[in-house]
Amino acid sequence: MGHLLMSAKERNLKALLEMVKQKKLTLIKVATQTGMSYRQIKRIYKHYRAKGDAGLIHKARGRASNRKNPHREIIIARYQTRYEDFGPTLAAEKLLEEGYSIDHETLRRWLLAENIWSKKRKRSPYRQRRQRRAQFGELVQVDGSIHDWFEEEELKCLLNMVDDATGKTLSLMAAGETTEIVFRTLWAWIKSYGIPLALYVDLKNVYVAPKEDNWSHVETACEKLGIKIIKAYSPQAKGRVERNHGVYQDRFVKELRLKNIKTIEGANVLLAGGFIDNLNTKFEKAPRNPESAHRSAEGIDLNRILCWIYKRQLQNDWTFSFEGKYYQVEKCHETLRPKMDLCIRRHLGEVITAEYQDKLLSIKLLSEKPVKQKAQKRVNENALSRSMCGKLGRKNSPWDRFNPDWLHRRKNVKKERIAVPEFS
């Protein structure tokens, strides 16, 4: 029959059943000593008399558990090859996408047993002092995360917008934290959800002008949209978006690596293609007030608002200069005259438009700087020819055009002054 493996409990039970067999003990006393029921002891004693010591051993001993995952070795090998620096939770999600269903706690125990993953230090609990806003869109935190997203030692910026009430996020990647990426991200937010009530930003020049009497382009656009700008004087003040940066720097970097994406365009396609939606589905919270605080953007031309606005003066030749280029304005506006100020807008996409009194002007880009025409000098040979030219051009003078009798009246007045009075 071979060797049998018995536990200490089974050996003690064997000794008691031998005493029952020798009629030194009864089954009732054995049940009392072992804490088992009389029916169970009676059944075990029956197996013991029929099979001997083998009747006391559990039938499942030596067999694999029915709850054992048959893909344990495959999952551990997959983790080591593709998800070595992933946490158990994220790795379990990625393995599920590949068809391997595994609970994150089970995976964590496996990795600890294999010394593949080490438990990270648990931070002290964060004590949140400010309560979340009640409505979605009541306050949106905006900040850029400068990070090595492509793991090539080249820093890029991921501009992130996070709603304070729900934690819903929307982001875009660019080369840096510029006004353009702020406009594009805010445009995408407005198109998706509406116009928020307020933006919570830091003191970067992109959002807030350094001088109080000046406004940044973002401040100007938010004023036109009715969005209040709230300044944050420390990173801890806008902790919602700061902590959300950590989620992106962990999950998005690894997603870019798995997809082998190395460009900003590819990263933005991945963000809009479901990555942000998956994050919102996983981490979004329900607001205390289910009614959204966003305002509708219907009827608002965002192209005229989310842009750079400048002033330029119209020159005598109906041209103006902007960013080193020259533009010709068609004379189609009734009240527009040279030396008047124009409103120049540089839209997203580098399109330039000019307006006067909120009316769009027709402009044309010039290939070169316009040359000012100099007045031609009249060459007169002598005083007689100059006098003759003066007489010919006298009809074009303002005095002769609007008051043609001025010279005759002047001669008559002069004669009256020198006339000698007659005495009788």
C-alpha cells in the first residue's frame, strides 16, 4: 500500500479508535473528546474498520485543489515578461484583457511568494480638509504634468483638467504647457460637457498675467465665456489634479509602452480612443448634487473666443503688420479710416483674421513689405518758372477751392488800409 501521510489530529484519532476497537472506550466518549458529532465519529469508525489507516486520511490529500488557477505559471511568466514594474491591480487588468482572469489579491500573493514584487511603503493617510464641490462643473482644476512620458529622457507636457466634484478627467499632450494646449483642452471640455463655472489654476504666466493691470489670453477668453479664474498659491491647494498626475504617470506611461507609441499625435489618439473613458469609469465619483453646473455653449463661436487677440493700427496705404508679416485690407467698410485700431485674432490653426467694430474685414497676405511712395519734387529752373507753377496750382489749394474770393478780398482790405482820407 505504500506510505501514508497522517496529521497529528489523525494520529490521535487513530489511537482513540483503536481503544474503541478494543472496547476500552465508547464512540460517545470519543466524540466528546474530539469535539465531533456522534454521527461523524460513527462514520469515520466505519471507514477505519473497512480500510484501516487509509480510512482516516482525507480523500482530497495529494490532489490539486479545485479552486487552483490552472494558468498560474503562465500568468507569472507573462507578468515577468510584460508587466514587471506593474502593480498587482493594474497587471490584473491587463491580464484580463489578454484573457487571463485573475483577482488582483491572488496575483499579489503569488508575486510575493515568488519574490517578484515587493510591497511598497504605505504612506500616512491624507486628511482631506476641503470638501468636494457639490455639482459637476462647479470647479475644474487645470494643471500641466511635465514628465518623461515616452521613456526617452525627453520631457513633454500632459495638460490635465479634473472636475473637483466627480474627479472626471480630460487631458491632451503637447510639447509644453502653452496657451495653445490650454485652449485646445478647454475647447474639448466645453464640447463634451459645457462651460464650467470656474477654473482652479496656479500662477503660471499661461493662466495669470504677472501684472494686475494686464490679462493673459486665457484670462481674456475665460472672461468672455463667463468662467471665473481662481488662483492656487500652492500645489497642495489643487491636490485633486496633482494626485491625478500620479495616475497618468503610472498607467499612461505603461500603456504607451505596451502600444509602442512614441509621438505626441499617437498619445493624443490613445487618450481620446478610450483611455480617458476607462479612467473615468474606474475613478469617477458621484456628485452630491446630480444636476450639472455647466452652461450650454450653443450659439457661442469658440473660434472667436479661444484665440489670441491683439490690436494693430491701420496705415495710410490700408495695410497693417502682424508678427513680421504684412496684410492688405480691402476698402469695404464705410466708417473705417487709416490710423484706426483693428482687432487682430490669431486662431487655433494659425489662421489670422482682422475685425473692426466686430465686423470681419477682408484681408490679403502680402509677399513683401509695402513700399511707401515718396512725393515727387518739382524741379524749377528759376524763380519765374516757380511762380508760374504756383499760379497753375493755385486752383488746387484749399483757399481757392473752398473760398475762391479770398485773394480779392485781401487786396481790397489792403487798399482800404492805405487809403488817405479826404478833408473838406
